[in-house]
Amino acid sequence: LSVTPTSFDGCIGPEVIVSKFVFPASQLMVSPNQTLCSGDEIDLFAAETTNQELNYVWQDSDGGIQQYGSSISVAPELDALFYCAGVDPITGCLVQDSVLISVTNYPQGNYVIEGGLSFCDGDSLIVSVYTDDEVNWSNGDQGPSLVIHESGVFYCVIENDFCSSLLPELVVQTFPLPDLILSVDTIICNGDTIEVGAQG
């Protein structure tokens, strides 16, 4: 590119050759937007798609502490937007991208037991979990309540769209009914008495 300088009074100076360098644009790619369960940690990654080496700087939307490197670990308590800037150490060119981390709570629930965890054969107990989320029981049943007729270990998993919570195990025990054996049939006269016995 050549430039011919001209003064305000019309004087023309010698032609000047100006060199112009155009650096190829870097392309930055970061982790996609994701949903995280409350209290969990997630790794975020950044990469340059045209094989150029960049220096990476991360920062959240609240202006928190900067982190450096192509990957960082974060555990936000609330929804957060993380920005990543990639700087070419040679040209100084800058590219930026961001990733949104949405935080959702783990589902909550407690057992409500109608009856004791031990009962006689033929009886049953009902275990319920009061929650708006999906409940899956260890025996394959689904729904907020489970009717138990036999001994065993039972538990449930509460799930929402992204997170799941495991409730503690319930140990259920059933007892067999006793066998009752009465004395044999006997005929007695009016006014007499007889002793009747039972075993079991």
C-alpha cells in the first residue's frame, strides 16, 4: 500500500510505502451451557479451533477472582455466567466467549411410615414420600407410596429433571403366625367340666 502525502498548501511529498499485516482471526470454543446440581463441581474448558496458542483468562459475571488456563473447576451456588478471554501472545489479538451454568437444587423428601417396620404375615405397611418430584422404589415400583407385604430392604430415589437424591434404606421384618392346635373333640354330660388345652 502506497501513500502520497499532500500538505494543506498543495505541496506533494515523496510516495511512502505502508505495510499492513492482517492476522488470521482466532476462534474460541468453550464448554456448552450446562445445568449443575447444587453443591457439585464442574470443569469448564476452552480451546482455540484454528490451532493457535492462546493465553486464557476466566472470570464470572460478578467480577470474581480471575482464573487462568484452558480449563477451570467451578462450583457456583447460584446461576452464573463465566467469561473466557483468549489472548494471542504474539499479536495481542483477543477473542471472547461465555458459558452459562444453571444451578438446581437436589430434590428433598422424607419417609412417612404407616405402621411399624415389623409386622405379622398377612399384614402390611405403607411407606410414603411427600414430594412433587418423581419417586422410584428399589423394588421397581414408582409413585409417592409403597405398600410392603414381606420382609426385605427397601429404599427410594427422588428425581427431578437434573438431580437425584437417595433416601436411607428401610429394613422390614415379618413374623410368621403361630400354629394353633386344640384338644380333640369331646362329648361331656350336662353339668360336667373338662379341661381344654392348646399348643402353639
